Amino acid sequence: RDKNGCGISSIEVAVLGFPEYFTPNNDGYHDRWGSLGLDASLYTQVRIEIFNRFGKLLKTLHTFDASWDGSTRDQPLPSDEYWYKVKLTRNDGSISTHSGHFTLKR
């Protein structure tokens, strides 16, 4: 209770993030790109789409722990800026979307 005798309440909040860059060179550091803090107990579905600078869809991730290795059709993509769109379906059925970009460094 606070000094006015009011009660305390709490709410669980997921903090969702995405790396600003990744370096898929198999050195064990930042080799894959994917979501950070995505809690499967708060969402029923996730869809992450990754695009190149021209808007071409390169990869779609459908699972909470999925990540991307920087390739399409088993061909490594060049160092460049890439964009993503995220669609999350919460347990109550509401949908939230997020978008942003990141850098692939080779």
C-alpha cells in the first residue's frame, strides 16, 4: 500500500524488440536475426515478414522462436538494409503490428 492507503496492482507487459543489425558469418555472435522478448504466453500467432529495399518479400517467420540466417533459397544475401513487418495476435484476439529495419553486415 502507498502512503494514502491505496492498493498496489500489477500488469504483465511484454517488451518486444528486434536487433538493429546481425552478422551471419558463423562466428557465434549475432549470426541470426529474429525477435527479442516475444512471449508465447501472451500471443497466439506471430508473423514476421522480411523485405529487401525494393519491397520484395524474402522470408516469412511463423513461430515465436524463429530466426533468419540472411539467405534466400540457400543463397546468402549481400550486406544491406532490410525491412520487416510483424503481425501479432494476442490471446484476446486483438492484433498489433510493428515495422522497422535492420542491417545485414557481412
